[in-house]
Amino acid sequence: MGRTGDAPDAARAAIVGPSAIDSRTVRPGEIFWAIRGTRCDGNEFALDALQRGAAAAVVERLVEPAASRAAGSSPPAADAYDSTGSASSRPFAASSEAPAAIGPLVVVGDVPTALNRWAARRRQCFNGLMIAVTGSAGKTTTRAMIDHLLGSYAQGTATPGNWNNELGVPLTLARLRPDDHYAVVEMGARQPGDIAHLAAMARPHWGVITCIGEAHLESFGSREAIARTKAELLAALPADGLALLGDDDFLRRAARHCRCRVLLAGTSDDCRLRADRVEHRPGRLRFRLQGQQFDLPLWGEHHLTLALLAAGAAREFGLAWSEIAARLADFRPVARRCEVFRHRGTTIIDDSYNSCPSAAAAALKLLGDVEPAERRIAILGEMAELGDEAPTQHWLLGQTAVREGKIDLLVACGPSAASTAAGACQAGLPQRRAIVGRSADELLYCVPQLVRAGDAVLIKGSRIMAMDRVADALRAMLAGEKRAQTDETNPLCENCTLPTNEPHQP
């Protein structure tokens, strides 16, 4: 693992627990990996991680902690290192206030490389079932559903939070325990080759692909290219493995070249995991699969394929259909993925975690299905990384907001917000009902004035837009009963601009 071979046995022995890259979230026994990011250098926070109980901190070099510099205190003791720059057997102590017992520093040439090697070591010691999950949308919910099902009957590890990239996957693998029966690892991709790289690291037995959408078109160029990248997972599966695929024509074509067994999930006739008697009502998703009735407390029919994929994985793992149905009845959505809150007749759909055209369309259809609703309001942030397709995709988003979302009011923000508003107005939304802002910060001023009792509101946008702050502001406003009184004559906010010069009104 890099230059950890130079470290003493005490330091190597300490590296046995889960991993973390944020010193603020380190828990006792975890390993802190000092990653250098664009905004901060993890090496500066190694002492903080150790003082919080980290078993060890893996660093590239000794850096005086930022807090010490700010306070004008002395730098960490130089004798924590030997003459080669490797960790000594003595604990790292930066000041007299440091705890007497503190974990060691392990110095390596490159922390990400060391992390990858350590993840490979943990993967080598893992004898359970490795399941990889990817797709343009719904992969986090699918991963959570599979873990929810299997975790009821066996010990396992699953990707925490959004750890699905070149850092997140090895961090997840580093959490593996030798006695785990399964692992569910989520994989994302921003460019061709990403899934192949992550799959080579995880070496999955089963692969799950939810769908092929338009996410990251800027770097991929086309849905065909996205499909080829997601299909890199299929190429990595062993001949005795299993591929569970969503009801998607791109995935059907990819499955023809898959050497292992394939199960399609959806409502089409060729789906082995085929749902019938599907009903989707506000807060409920009902369907029948293999003669078993399922009743899930979820909003939106787009969850159907995800539930079928998770159910298929659980069945292959050995659970009975009745057990799967009972367990899925207890599933709750992942935070900010179609989380729905109702307060005295007002419905808030918080789908603010991320966005792409297919996911936004599904969320808007959910908004259109909400009953009762005095008005339907779509608060839509930029869909990032669409490249030259951005104007067209955002124009289509506005069209979908009117036709599927049945909106009475649109609030759009971001570089392509005017395109979203133009599409909505072309589809029939009055121009005075289309509000355009530059950022989520602007919406924080005007959105609380917009929402009234009985409204149904969707908040959706890519992560760079931080639309979660808008969702939180709305929830806080509703909980505090601090609705502003608005009428048809009062402008809402000087920070927003309309496609035309007329005042915007609720």
C-alpha cells in the first residue's frame, strides 16, 4: 500500500476498521484517508481525525493543521516521523493538549493509490456475494432496497451516502468485513471506462442496471455511449453470475452480449420479473409479481422497476416472495429522493438530490398525479452536464412540466432556466406564471412567498444547484406556519426575472 511497507507493525495493525475522508465525521476505530481535494487538503486534518478516535491516519506528508496555524500554535512534533518520512512507532502529538493515546500516522506516496490497494486487500478477504448497481437514474434507491431486503436476513455492507465514484467505491470496499454475506456497491460514471474501472476493483458476481437516460450527456455525447459504459458492468460479470436489468431497449441490446444469466424487470411481455395489476396512487405503489401482492409506501410509478430489480435480487439470494413483500412494505425512500411531506393540505416533494431529463420527467409525472392539489408548482434547477443538448433538454423539461406535471406555476433557475420557461410557455403556461432566477439563493427569498395551503410543490435540480436548501426552507416555513400573504397584485421578489418584462405574480 504505497510506502506503508516502511511503517512499523503497530501502524499496519491499526488499519483494520472502516474508512473516512472527512475528519468531522470520523468515528472511533475508523481509518482517515487524507485526500487532497480542490478546496481543502486532507493532510491538514489528520490530527483532528486522530483526536476524534481514528485508528490511523494515512497521509502523504506532514502538514501543519489549519487550526494550529490560525491559532499560532506550534506545528506537529517532528519526531512523529522517522528520517525517511515514514510514521514512527510513537503516536502523533501536535500539542500538549493532544490525548495521551492517539493513533499512528501512516505515510504513503499517494493516498488514493494506497486506498485502492487497501480496498483490493479487503475485497480479497471478502467471501460473500458482491452486487454492483448502476444506471442513469434510481441506482441509489435500488441499492438501498436491496440492502434493506438482504439486511433483514444476513450481515452485509452497502455503499453509504453517495460513495459511488473512484473514491467512494474503494472506500466502500474498505468497509467490507470477512464475515459479510453480501455487499451492495453503487457505481456511477461520468465518462467512458468509469464502470469498467470500478467493476475491476469490486469484481461483482451480480450486476444491476436500472435504466439508460441522458445523464452526463456532455461527456458521453449520446445515450448509445451511456449504454456502452453502463454495459461495462455486464462485461465484468462471471459466466455463472447474474444480470438484473430494467425494462429498457438499450439494456436489451446490451444483454445480447452478456455471458451470464439475464433477468429483465418491468411490465413488458419478455420480462422474467414482470409486474401486473399495477396501481400507483399518492403514497402507495401496488403490483403483483409471481402471484405475490406487493404494497409499497412510495410515491411515483417510476419506483416500480427499482422495486422489481430489488425483489429479483432478494429472491435469487434465497428469500421467499412473501418475505420480500413484507419487507418492502417497510421501505422508506432515501433522503431527497422523492421524499414527500404533507402538512395541513400542502404537499412537498423533495427530489432535490440530483436531476437528469429522465429523472425529472418521472418526478414531474408524480407531481401531476398528486391529489388533491389547489395548485401544482414545479421548482426546477439546472440539469447539469448536458453539453450542447442543454437548451433542448431544458425546453423539453418545460414542456413536460406542463403536460405531465400539470403545473400552474413554474420557478426555474440556472443557466438554462429561460429555456425551461420558454418550453413551458409554448406548452400553454401563461408567461406571468413562469419565474426565472439565476440561482437557488434567489429562490430562497421568493419561494416562501409563493406556496399556499393546498399546493403541491416539486423541488428538483442537479446537485450543483443545491436545491435541497430550497426544500429545507419550504419545510421550515410550513412547520413554522410563516406563510407570507400574497395576492395577484404584489410582485414577489426583485431578484427574479421573467422571460418578459411584465411583473411576475403568484
